[in-house]
Amino acid sequence: MRNSGKAPTFVVWVISLVLFLVALAAQFGLVRIPEPFATWSWIIGFGLLLAACRIRGL
């Protein structure tokens, strides 16, 4: 199947999901991740997902 819509590809979706899970685990104290990395994982994951919805083929 070809990606004909504006939905993100599976790879981008998985990367965003992993970044979200890292940030979520850091927020609730399940893992110790330094603060800049935990905050930036939210920002990068969400920004990547938003960009993938607008840029065809990403």
C-alpha cells in the first residue's frame, strides 16, 4: 500500500511513540533521565508527529 494521505509513516509514528514513552517514564519517575532530555523528548516527538502530518512522505 502506498502512503497517499497526510498520515505519518509507520517509522515516524514509532519514533514519536518511543519518545513519548521515554518522556512519560521520566515524568512519573519510572526511570532516571536527566531533565533536559526528558523535556526535549516531548518537544521533539510532538513536533516530529506534527511535521509528518503536514509533509507528504515523512
